[in-house]
Amino acid sequence: MEIIVIDEMSDDWTRSLVNDYVAGYSFIRMVDNPAKRKPEALIIGIDKAHSAIWMRIDAHAVYAREYISKALKFLFH
């Protein structure tokens, strides 16, 4: 598993928070999106991913606790 955070050059606390997670977990990375647009962020994320399976999760959304596990279960069954 890997988590890639595509940051649109945040000027709030986001970068500091993500960097704390990056320092503690080897499977989390942060990549900059200087274009600050979602289409570019998606291209960057796909390009940087090491897996053939990836999932887009937006930061300003709320997901059910089982969202990822249910999506993977559906994908593989």
C-alpha cells in the first residue's frame, strides 16, 4: 500500500501535517502540484504510483470507514 498526497502548494497547515505523517510512515509520500489544478494532480498521482490499482480520495470529503475495503472487495470478487 502507498499513500500519495498531491499538494497544490498549500500555504496553511497542510504541508506540515502531511510531512509529520511522511516522517513516521514509509508508505506515505507528498508530491507537489505547482499547477494547482485537479486534472494535473490526477496525472501526477497516476505517474508517481507504483501500483496498478489506485484510488482517488479527495481531502475535503468524508468517506465511510469501510469505503476502501468495500471497494477492493468489489474489485476482486
